[in-house]
Amino acid sequence: MSDVKQQVTLTINGQPVTAEIEPRLLLVHFIREVANLTGTHIGCDTTSCGACAVLVNGIPAKSCTMFAVQADGAQISTVEGLEQGGALHPVQEGFFQEHGLQCGFCTPGMMMTAVAFLERNPNPTDDEIRQAISGNLCRCTGYVNIVKSIQYAAARMREQQAAPAMATAGSEAAQ
Amino acid sequence: MIPDKFTYLAPTSLPEVWQALQAHPGEAKILAGGQSLIPLMKFRLATPAYVVDLRRVAGLDTLEERNGALVIGAMVRESQLERSDLVRRRYIGAYEASAVVADPLVRNFATIGGNLAHADPANDHPAMMVAMRAQVAAQGPNGQRMIGIDDFLVDTMETSLAPEEVLTAIHIPTPTQHTGSAYVKFERKVGDYAIAAVGAQITLNGDICTQAGIGLTNVGPKAIRATQAEAFLVGKRMTVENVQETARLAAEAAQPGSDLRGPAEYKRKVVRALAARAVRAAADRAFAGGVQ
């Protein structure tokens, strides 16, 4: 047994967070209690539900099943980092438009998984979406609207990809 | 749930890993992807005083064919195997096993090395590796040795790794022409451990089976090689009757216990059905040309 603390620095949504922590501190507790970002939820706490999903160096992880010390030096993305400059991320917009949530507890993890998935597969089938979110449990929606939300986001992201010049012009005009 | 306290070590070389293991005999656990170890620690079923993380050790992420084998480094994640064109094309049974381990988020971090070294009979890779006659590369202070999968798997959560040894890679022999493999799993719900699962690898000459490998998941203290079933099929034509007899012998080799996933006799019947499916799927792939 050891009470020795270790200094770690995790970059969460672009902000470095340095702390002295016990090695047994789980990543989800670091995010919620050290970085005070409570958008990441703790659901089952047994590696089943995916409510705690965050991106570690861009890869979806169950943050209840990783020690914060393992993520020392890593880039962490949480739901709080999705909105950029007052504009919702297409995945957030999709969940809003398509009613992809009811109680909302699974939503942050669901969206983080979806964000990473759409980076890899910008034009997915419904079946591929269902496979991709099979580590994220939702007890309200029956998943139908979640799949629709992710399809909505995929379409929006493809549009943005197709017309980057227009999007840039638009955001400059807005400023 | 909060794990018990431990000291975290993240050495950058294998000699440092061995040093850590030798300095704390019986008190240290190797951490790879953590998807089995961390849940055990949270339940306090495992309370290692030292956790030795392999993440900074270079050279454990190989995924390539070399000297007649697919070499999979200990830190290769399940998701990498799942997305590897090479694995999908030439080692389809290993791909199918990877693709049914837990769920996609777990597979982003879980490793095949950990899946084997953890030696849980419910894990999916051990039986497939039995079918594919894989070798485990272990490195310790006294050098490297290759351990056949049957010798590697000793008992429930027990391998033949010496306390100071580290599993560094898995070597799956490159299949010859007209070889096919398959992994067929039956689970209560997506992401669960198998009620039972069967891995098979079949080599054909015409419609005669010349080599057979059959491994069983979660129906005994460790992954089981269905020796009698393999011996029966070799030299036989791939007829419906012969596949059925092979499946019957595979079910006889199973040693299932009764639990929440079903009574023992049910599981034995599941093994019989899955063995027939896995052998048939592997043979179909072998017949279609197998390795390309």
C-alpha cells in the first residue's frame, strides 16, 4: 500500500490540468472532481454502460475503466468541449433536432462516441451506427432517435466538409 | 467503486519491467489495456500493491506477418485487429473473435495480450488461439521463449508465465492454402461473455480435412482443445455426417458448469450446435480458397 501521490497533467478540451493524485484515481473522477467538469457521467461504474465515455487522444474510452495516471500527457475531450464559439457541434445539434434523448443521462457518452465514430466513418449506415454505439446504453429512447440524431450529424458534417469555403465566409461575416 | 491503493509504475523498457516484477514478487500486476484488471481492482477482487503499466514500453505494438506467422504485439488493441485488413483477410477467426469481445469502447483499449494473459476461460481469444495453434512469446531476464498455447493456458486465470516474465507477442502461424477459420459465439446480449463459443480452423485437400483445430470458450476451467473431435475429422471428407460427429465429440470435450448462463446440459448442446457451425464455416472458407 502506498499513499504516494503522483503529479499528472491531462489536457482536457485544450486546457492543461495539473494535479497531485493518488494512482488509484479513475479518469472519470479526475474529470469530474479535479477538473470540475461534471458533464461526463458515472452510470454503471462497471464498464458496461458508456455514460462515462470520453475521448482519450481522439479514441472513445470508458473513463471509469482507466486510471488518470494512464492518461498522463493525453488529450482528453469531454462533452463540454463540443460546442465551439457558441455553435453546437453537429452531433449536439442532431440530438436536439431529432429528439435523441429523454432523461439525458447517457447523452454525453453517446455523443462522444458518435463524434469519434463520424470522424472515422462520415457516411455510415444505420447498422454501422448501431454497432458503434453498442457500448453505450440508453434506457429511454429505444435508440431509434439516437440513430437518427447521428445520421443528422453525419449529413451536417458532410455538408460542412463539402462547403468549407462557404462556412469560413459565413463565420467571418458573423464576426 | 474505488480500487485499493497501489503504487503505479510506468517503465520504459522490458528490463525495467522485469526489475519491477522481481523487486515485488507476488505483489505486482502488469497493466496493458486494463479492461479486465481495472474492473477486478474496482471490485477489490485484485489488490496488487504495484501496477506496472506497459504503455511506455516501445516495441509491443507490432502487427505484421514475419517468418511464417502473424505477430501481434502485446499492446495491440482489439480495435486494431478488428480494423486490420490483413487480419480480416488471412486470419478471419482471430478477427471474428476480436469483433465480439465486449463492446467497441472496451475494444479500443483491450489487448489480445491481456485477453490471453488474464486466462479467463470466458475470454474469446484463448479458444480461437487454441484452434489456430498460436504460440505466445514471453520475455524475461533469462531471454525469450515461445510457449505453445496449450502449455500457456494452465487453469482458470493461470498461465505458465514465470512471475518475472512478460507476454510480449502472440504468433499465429500463417495458414497454408485452403485453410479457413471461424469463431462462433453465443451470448445472452451483445457484449456479454459467451454462454459458449467455438473457434475452428480447417485445412482441406479437395474435400478431405488434412488439419483441424477446435477450441471451446467458457465451458471449462480454461479454453478447451477438442482433441477427439480434431482427431476424428482429420483424414475425413467434409460430409454432413462427419461434421455432426465432430460436433458431438466437441460437445463431449466440454466441461461446462451450471450458472446464470444456463445449466450444464444446455451448454453442452450449445457447444454441439456451435461446433458444427464453426467447423462448417471454416471449411467453407477453406474450400473457397482460404488464404489469399
